[in-house]
Amino acid sequence: MKTKTDKIQRRTEKGEVVSDKMDKTIIVRVDRYASHPKYKKRYRITKKYFVDDPQKQAKMGDQVTIVETRPLSRHKRWKIQQIH
């Protein structure tokens, strides 16, 4: 049983900022690679996340680390953790 003092392990992802046009929100593209089970060819899977950026630090093209959080709005479930 978890208590309030236990640390929660949250998911983190690394990606690239592809849009910073919204107010306090950025869109981050996360790429991962998978291998086809039969043909063994590697292919790229891309997913975009809406990320909370309250200080408007991240700019387009920046590499960022994002961390999962509680729902902040209809689409935002991630916060910016670090800009590389």
C-alpha cells in the first residue's frame, strides 16, 4: 500500500518542440523506433504531445524532456521538465 511519502515514478519522454504558437503550451514530437515482427525492418513511430510551458521558455526546435502529470486541460497531460 502506498503512503503519501512514497515517490511516484512518472513517465518521461524526450522530444523536439514543433510548435510554440499557443499561450503557455507547446507541442512536442516524440519519435521511437519499432521492429516489424516478421520482416525485422525498423520503422519510426511519431507521437505529438501537448505540454504545459508556463514560463514560455521552450522555442521551436529545442530538445526537451517532458514528464507526465495530472490532466491540466482537455489535451494537456505533460509538463516541461528540462530544455537541453
